[in-house]
Amino acid sequence: MLSEKGKYASATENRRFVWAEIIWPLILEINDITFSLKQFQDKREKVCEEKNTTITIASRGLVSLMLKGIILKEKNLYSIHYKLIPYMRLKAKCDYATAIHEVRIK
């Protein structure tokens, strides 16, 4: 019998998915630290269709990334945490583990 994942495991999985498949590729594509909700939605729809996953998972993942402080929202714009900007400038790989580590360093 398969057991369902706990809510924390699901939230982490959603964050990892959204960061790796939607947010970071979008940041590298537009070469900017900020993106609009429309840019996110367009990328999300494309990725969800390709990966055969629901938009709900991606939406929850975005909210979860904001709660963790990796993504910040100001009015209608979203941005990545300032400690992740060097990765963007270098067009470097920045997986979720790297992002959460950088943001949590005090």
C-alpha cells in the first residue's frame, strides 16, 4: 500500500520543481532578476503542459518559494533574492539546494 507524502515533503517537492523547471530557467531566459506574473504564468503553462503536471502544483510552489524568502514580491513584480544575482549574471546553474543555502546564510 502506498502512503501519501506529508505536507512538508510535498511543499519541498513543489518548491524544487517550480525553481528548477520554471523560475530559474525564466530568470536566465529574460536575463533579469525580476519577472511579472504574466511571464511566470506563460512559462508555467508551457512547463506544466510539457511535464504533464497541474498548474496548482506550480502555483503552490511559487507561494512556497516566497515564504522561504527565495522569491520576493513587490506590487506586480517578483524578484529573486539578491544573493542569487551573481548566479544569474554568470548564467550559472543554481538548483534549489544552492538557492535555499544562499538565502539562509546570515
